[in-house]
Amino acid sequence: MINRELIRLKAVQILYAFYENEGKNALTAQKELFFGLDKSYELYRQLLLLMTGIQRIAVRTVETQQARARRLNLPEVSDKFIRNRFMNQLEENIQLIEFRDSSKFSWLDYEDFLRQLYAQIVDTDFYSEYMATTDTTYADDRELWRKIYRTLLCNNEELDEILEMQSLYWNDDKAIVDTFVLKTINRFEQENGAEQQLMPQYRSVEDKEFAGNLIRSAIENAEIYRQMISDQTKNWNLERLAHMDLVIMQLAVAELISIPGIPVVVTISEYVEIAKAYSTPRSGSYVNGILDALAHLLEGEGKLIDKKISK
């Protein structure tokens, strides 16, 4: 699940905090980075459990409505929503149940919030269309929950507040983790039943090694990398640079020099996007210019490992 985009973002956050808190060594920062990535994976599974929490509220609500309808001789209440095959499969997922049973956090402690979400679901047009369709497939069931998640759980301010209360790590990661949840929904197949595999924490051993090597190189070679950056800033000294810009470029230089195989254009593009999102309005173009100049310099000095920027 954890990709290099998330690793870079988390590394920027950890390195920024490292200097703000006068961190002592690379090993401490490395441990903090891996802890933060563990929390990202925890968030991924908690967001999957959030959907099952909504489902449990839906079951209670529908069963209460059905009992009342029978008692008062009212029209029958449909149970189609709570028979959704994708959701029932998610509730029975072995990996998710194991995580839920070991977790101290439970969405059922936020029952009012879950009821509010269920009410919002019932009020949507796509819910009405789904309930009005007589012959729905497993793909239809899965698509309903993909729409629910994308429409009501992405960019949900109340959900963000709950997550922030539970962990300071979660809110910064949610936008990226949301994409992993949506991919997971799309990947579910009915025939896999309860053994459907969730996304692994790391896509590969290489990605985990990338995380550790990146933060360690950035800290252990900080003086060298910062001098390289300073040499490219012309009339600016490092004290005049935005601290976040400096941290971003320090990690970018570490990746250019110490991580082989990643195209230069990918490295620069990724850190420019982080600068645009997390630093000043002008940081994107500034960071891009400095890193581009540095990359050409490093290429001329033969310091780029297994990568080229010129034809």
C-alpha cells in the first residue's frame, strides 16, 4: 500500500520535525519515519472498518424499521442495502477482523457519527437508484460503496476531526490513504470471499529500504547537501530560505545522489509537488529551478547513480 509518494511526504514531515526538535541522529529519525508509515497503514485499515461500522448501524436501523412495519401493518421495509454482497464480504474479511480485534480504537464509540453518515447515504441519488434496481450484480454492490466512500468519506471535515483526535499522524496522510481505500474496493472479487487480500503495507522490500536509506542519507550528509543547495541559491544564504523548502531540497538531493534507478525527472517532480502543497506559494517554481540546476551539476560530476537527465 505504502508507495514512494507517501514515503517522500512522510520523510519531509519527519525531517522537518527533526530539525525543529533538534534531533540528535539519523537512527532516531529513521525509527520515527517507520513509525509514521506504520500509522499510515493503520489508518488504511481503520477507514475500511469505518465502512463496516456504517453497515452495522444500517443493519440495526433496518431491522428496527422492519419490526415496526410488521407491528403496525405498514408496507415492508427493504433489506437490500444491508444484504450488499461487497459489504458482507468486507465484514467477513479475515485480515480486517484480525486487525479490528487487536485495535484499541472502535468506530462504534462514534455511533452518532455513524448514524449521521448512514442518513446521508440514504439521502443520496445513487442510493435511491440502487434500491430501485431489481437485479443488481456484485459489481453494482461494490460500486455503490465506492461511490459512498468517494462522495461522503473523502473530504469529510467531521471525520478529519475524529482522526486528528486519535492520531496526529492520520490527518496529513488521509488524502493519499483515501486513494488506497478506493483501489482496495475496486480490487475486491466475490470469489475470494473472506480471504480477499488487502493491500500489503509495502509493495516491495525495496520500497521499505528506500524509506530508510532516504532519511538516513539526508541527515548523515546534511552539511554536504545543504552546501550544494547554498551554492545554487546565488545571492541567498540558507537562513533566508523557507525552512520547509530547504528540507524538501535536502531530501531531493539525497534521493538524487544515494538512491539508484529513479529517473531524475521523477525525483524533481515529486518534491516540487510537495513544495507546492506544503510550503509557500512560490516554492514550487523555486525548488524546481534549484533542483534542476543541481541535477545537471551532479550529472556533470558523475554523481548520479544509474540515472541520466540529458540525451
